[in-house]
Amino acid sequence: MKKVFSIVTAICLILSIAGCSLLGHVSMEVNEMIELPDDEMIVALLMQLDSENFDGLNESQKVVYTAAALEMEVLNGGTVQFLSNERWGAAPYVCEALEKIGATEHLALMEQALAENEVDLNDLSDFDTEDLMAFSKLYDRYHFDEFDGAYESLPSMPELIRNYIQAHIEDF
């Protein structure tokens, strides 16, 4: 079942209602986006690298989208939210993306959390729910609290994303 709204669409809608200036960042070049404050950069990248076209992104764009989506989702609703919202695109790719941007501590923690919860990134069908009650039950079934708590103490994901973009600027 196709999502009615992607997380990026929801953010755009919220920002437009709030009259936020972030909407102007969509037309920015990537080298301008990486100069933005961390939160604005993450949202601007996600808005530009549309999740609905994940398969159409080149390798570097997939890496950046995945890392940015992980950052936003984990800090806002946790790993369960990331795996649910990104199950058809970025989630199966998360370990590869973390490795490519040099997020070794994030990767080790993610692999441990996935193993402890017996989550197979190639089969995220458990996270395929549009029903709020079923989604809420995912938090009872999967225990990512330790990962989510430790995530905030890890090195800056936005800084790793900036470094990766600068090293692969020709792909954007």
C-alpha cells in the first residue's frame, strides 16, 4: 500500500503552514545547503532528495538521503519510526550508507540494535502499517530505546554528511 504522505511531504506542508523560510532551501544548490545550520540542512536535503524517487537517486544521493532520514527520524520518533517510514527505500540501505559516510560508531550501534531485535533489513514487512494503533504496537515489540538514547551521544551525523557531500560534490 502506497503512503498517502511521505515524511518529506508532511514536513513541507507543516513548513508552508508555518510560513517557514526553509521552503526557499529546496531550490538551493547542495554546496549552499551544507552551509546551513544542522537541522535546516537535514530538512533541505530531504526535501531535495525526494524519498518517492529513492531508486532514481545516484549512489551518493542515496547515501546522503539515508543518513539524513536516519538523523531526522531517530531524533524525532526513534528507530521504529525510521524503519517504518523508510522501509521501501532508505531503511534497507542504512548500514551501507553509514559505512560510506564513515559513521562507524553509528553503524556498530545500528547493527547491534538490529541483531538484538532480530530485524532483517531485507524484510521490513512488520513495519508496513498505516494504522496508528498497529504502528504504536511496534514500539512494544521492538526495543530500540538503548540505540535511540545512545544515538544522540554519537559524533555529529550532519558533520559526517557535510564531509561526504564535499568529497562527492560532483554527484549532486
